[in-house]
Amino acid sequence: MGIEEIQKNSNNKDIILQAVKESGKNLELASEELQDDKEIVMEALKQDGEALEFASTRLKGDKEVLQLAIQTAPWTICYASEQLAGDKDIMLECCKHYGQALYYASEELRDDREVVKAAVENKGIIIKYASKRLIDDKELAEIAVKQNKQAYHFISNKLKQDEDIKKLME
């Protein structure tokens, strides 16, 4: 199905449904009304998690929609609503596969040891987005520095003096 045909029928649910099944990113060509249709958005996300970019703001705040998107495109956590950025289940799962998700987490979750640990195990340097309390956590600092020596620059000054951490930098 061509772009022109999709654009001409941007408000036709049957045509848009077929279009997003062919390519999830065809959601971009759908009318605003159909970008807010959960059935269409879910079909687009089954085909391509990156299609979340084109979903309505309301659906970006839908937990089921976001979970489907981050299964194949975890970076789409950046589109999460403020409420979902504070959802521990979603953030924890996302951080396990995409440490950078911690950047989009709520302040509360940046201070959640389990979420931060999952993130730094995946991408050590991401410790820079952890709370002040957790950049002073020795175990997390060790995990981060072992994973990426650049993480050393983001741990607490106290831990930079720790002999065990210094050994990891040799």
C-alpha cells in the first residue's frame, strides 16, 4: 500500500489497520483520531515498537501500550507519561534491557536501589542518573565501574577514595 493511498484514507480504520500491519510506522500517516485508537496502535506496535512515537498522548500513558512498545524498542520509554515514568514494574523491566531508561525514570525510581542496579548492570555509566544516595552505594559503584570504567567519574567522591574501587580502575 502506497503512502498516497494511506494519506488519502487517513481516517479509514480498515485501511489504516491494514497499513500498520504492513509497517507499524505507517501509524504516522493516520489521522489523530486513529492515532488514539488502541486497537490500531497495538497492531502497529506488534509490527514495530518504534511506532509508539506516533501514538496519541493518551495512549502513551497506557501501561499495556507502553509495555508492548518497550518489548522490541526499549528506548521508546522516552515517550512514557509522567505517571508511567514512575511505574516501578515498567522501569525495572526496561532498565534490565536498556540501562539508559533510568534517564527517563521518576526521581523516586532514580532512588530505588533495585531499578538503579538493573540499569547499571546493563550500562554502567548510567549511574550518573542515580540519586545522590545511590551514587554513594559501594556495590552499585563496583557494578558500574566493572561494566564501564567511565562510570568512576559519576560515583561519590567518598567512593572514589575506596581501595576496592581504585583497584577496579587499574
